[in-house]
Amino acid sequence: MAVHHPNRPKHAHGDGRLAELDLLRFIAALAVLAFHYLVAYASVWGDRPAELFPAVAPVAGLGILGVELFFMISGFVILMSAWGRGLGAFARSRVVRLYPAYWLSLIAVAALYGLTSATALNPKLSPEHYLVNASMFQRLFKITDAAGVYWSLWAELRFYLLIAILVLVGVTYGRVLVFGGVWLAAALGAELLGDPVLNEIVMPRYAPYFVAGMALYLIHKHGSAWLPWIYFVAGWAMSLHSALERVHGRIKVAGFKNMPVTDLSVIITITVIFAVMALVALGLLRVRSRGWLTALGATTYPLYLFHSTIAVALIPLLVGDLPPWVVATVTTLAAVLLSYAVYFFAERPIQRLMKPRRTPQSTSTPAVQDEKASVP
């Protein structure tokens, strides 16, 4: 493959909003929801979900990898949003994007277990521990996540801190390549050494997704070149190991009968995720922007945060009177509708209050893919 100079893009498509990323994010959120509702949440159902939904459990179990797709999209979009920004603007954008919906979900979790008799998935936290959770840094202090889905936000936060270093020195094509290469090498070294402190910083199991997403953004913005594609392929190869290890860990805990996912299906799923993202970067998979797609993109983060709480609240109430499929469908629809309501009536107004007023100069800046596509 010929080396393409970053200042003379062959197929760059600019930084306009990519509706296909909104769609992919929503699909990823539904995949995670399917994994939890149809495979993982035995304590919520009072039975093994894989036995209640045997026909779809092998596919729904692959929904565990929806978060990996989120990480890859995050690498793509965060690099897009960081390009040309100072550290202060980047930090503000992250806080405004991450925290409002997160705080609302944390309040919902605390209310669910504090005001009702619900017991499934109860983290059994003290008020002080809920307050530490509000910082989103609870894992740094070895405090349990208030909701199981919060684990991925700690990975996102560490990614943002690493990107902040890049923003501090200035984001350029060459510096992104150096950053990605060093991170991949450090991730491989950390995986081999197994040092817990180094693992916490470098995130060897998730770095390949972030770096591959960043490489694809360089390809999207500047055109194909051999080094970003090498990062992409290396990320894919390292991701296969990471994904298999994560699925094996789940099978070890639950048993294959309750997590009926094969190695081949994991390899195919990761390969499809990488292939689809490559098509997006090359402009070969385009989706026309629609209002409903933007709404789905906006709903994704609240859906990721709230779907477990909604399951704990609804499924035990319905499971005795309705067939499992009806219960799962009703709960999913309720989760989607409530998540959009959370976005429209609560998250969006709070974000508007938190965002600084735009100056006349800022209103003339071309629209970019909003950070809505950056987190689960």
C-alpha cells in the first residue's frame, strides 16, 4: 500500500457528523442489553436466562462484546473531538458529556435499593460509597461500582486522561501515530509482564480497540497510509486475545450452559466489528442523517446506564404473570423509552446549563461529530 501524505487526503470526508456511528452505538447498547437480559441476569429473573431463551442465548451472549465496539467508536470520535482543542475545552467537553446522565443513573440506583425491596444486583453500598461513586473514580479507591455497567466508564476515563496528554502537547497526525504506536507496544508489554499497576494505566485488554479506532479516524480524515493500517491490524489481532479471555472468564464463572458462546463466534464477531468500522472510516458504509438516528444516538448513553436498573425494577414484577419473551420485550421497550425521556427532559437541559456560552467566533466553527458518540 502506498504511503499517503497526511496533508493530501485521497478519500478524506471531513469532520461532519457520521450518522452511521449513532446507529452502531445504539446497536452496541442493544447488544449489551440483550446479553444482560437474555443471558447474564439470573438473579433478576430468578432463573438462568440462557435456559429461558435457549434459541437466542448463543447470539445474545456475544452482546458482551458490545462494549468493545463502544471503545473502538470512542477512539475514533474522541480523536475527532480533541483535534484542534485546548486542554481546558477538551476537559469541559468530557465532563459535560459524561457526568449528567451518570449522576442521574446513580440517583436511580440509590433510590431503587434505598426505597424499594429490590435485592437483585444490589451493590450494598453505604451513603459514603455512593458519594465516591459520584466522582466516577470509585475503582481508584477500590470501592464497588454502584451499577455493574459502570466498569467501562473507568476505562473511558483512563483513555481520556491519556488523550489529555496528547492534547497538552498538541494533536497532529505524526504525534497521534507516535502515541498509538507507543500505547500498543506498552499494552503488549503490560500483557506479557502482568504488572497490576502498569495494567491499570495502559489497559492492555482495551487499548487495542481505542488505538484501532484512532487509526481509523486518521484514515477517515487524511486517507489511507500503511502505518495506521498496521495499527488497525495489530489492534484486531490483540483484540481477539482480549475478547476470548473476557468470554472465557464469563464461561468459567457461569458455565458454558449458561454462557453458550464459542471461540469461533467471538472471533467472527470481533472481525465483523473491525470490518464495519473500517468501512465507516473509508466512507463505504454511509447512512443518511435522520432525526430518528440522532435520537437513537442521544438515547444510547442513558440506555447503557439505566437498562440494568430498569430490569431490576420491572422483570421481577412481570415474570410471574407473562411469558419470558413478553417480559423481555416489555422491559426493553421501557428501557429505551425511559432512556430517551432521561436524555430529553433531564440530561440535555443539564448539559446546556453546564456548557459555557458560545462566543460569536465559536458559532462559526464547522459542526463535528458530537461527543454523543464517544461513550457507551
